[in-house]
Amino acid sequence: MNLKFLEDIGLNRTEAKVYLALIEAGPSRAGFITRKAGVHRRNVYDAIEMLIQKGLVSYIKENNIRLYSAVEPSRLLEITKEKEQNVKSILPELESKFNFIHSKNETVFYRGKQALKSIFDDQINEGKEVLVIGASPNAKDIVKYYFPRYDNERKRKNIKVKAIFTGKTDYKIPLSEIKYLPKEFNSPSATNIYGNKVAIILWTEEPIAILINQKEIADSYRNYFELLWKTAKN
């Protein structure tokens, strides 16, 4: 068994070695565990005590000598479930604090493809119409496989898109209206407006974005979009 697996569920390396030694050896004295696990005797006692507290080791006394045994390995699964439940129990408080702070943050900087997906996930969470200025036809290639899922979620929540492209695209965008500006307006950057937020995205192989959360700025960009929409062509 990989020691790292046991460490991943919360055991330190010494505890993992002691537990594996007991799994392999069966009921054993501390001295034997020391040799079997290759751990200093003092550390073995500390590890055993922690394993007992975690419900992974038990002991019996024979002639006033303790024999330690590993508990049924299915207990490991129970530990992971307990950890999950503990996380779930504090999630509401953590999310409340996160959302409070996040709502006060007016500007957030993103770098990289994975980080960029957070903006589009945020659009789904907002559930409001998305306006796009300078939509890049290359965006779907930069974050491959993501946009089909994004579009499916938009359809599920009936989130519409109005986009102004600077070049023709063969990518079919559901729930969308699309218009075009002349090619001389072409740019690798795009602006997404939704709710009270504006995301300015530079669509390069290593994309970057700035997300501004401020109603006045979003309204200003929305007015600018409407002006461009009137002049753009179908």
C-alpha cells in the first residue's frame, strides 16, 4: 500500500508506517512495531496513541503487556467520510464569508486557462444575459472542450448571449444573437458584460483577464455595447 494514500487521508508518515506494520504483522508489541516499521520507539508510542484516537488501532493486555492491532481497514473509508462531513458542516460559513468579501472586491485579475473558466462559471451563476464586445472566434480553441459544457448550462438556465464579432465564425452559439464589425476592428481582446460585472479578456494561448465588479462601470459598458450593436451588421 502506498504511504502517500494514508498521508492524504490525514495520517502523518510515522502513523502510516506503524499502521501498515500492524496490518502486515497482526497483534504486536511496541518493540516489534519499532523494528517492523523502522521508526524510533518513542515515536512509535506517539503514533500508536494518535492511531487509537483515530480509531485505527486497538490493544489488549496479556500478562500486563500491551498487544496492539490494526482495526478493520474499512475504518479508513469512514475517516474520509467524516472529513467530508466536517467540510460540509463549515461550508455555509466559509461561503458566506467568501461571498461577502468577494462582493466587496471590485477588481480581480485572472491568468491561465483554468482560472479563466471561473469567469464563465460566474456568468452561469449570475444567470443574466451576457453581452460580448469583440468576441474572439479563437476562444473556443484556447479553452477546448469547455464551451460545450458552458453552452449547455446556459441553455439549461436560459441565459442569452448578444455578441459582436470582428470576424466570421462557424461556431454555433445557442441562445445567441450575433452581429459583426469590420475586420479592421479585430483584436485579441474581448469584453463580457453581465449583471454588475465586466470581464476584459485577452484571448492568447496563455489568456489573462480582469473582472470588474461595479454597477456603474457595467452600466457604462452596457450603453457602449448598445451603441455598437446599432452600427454592427448582421
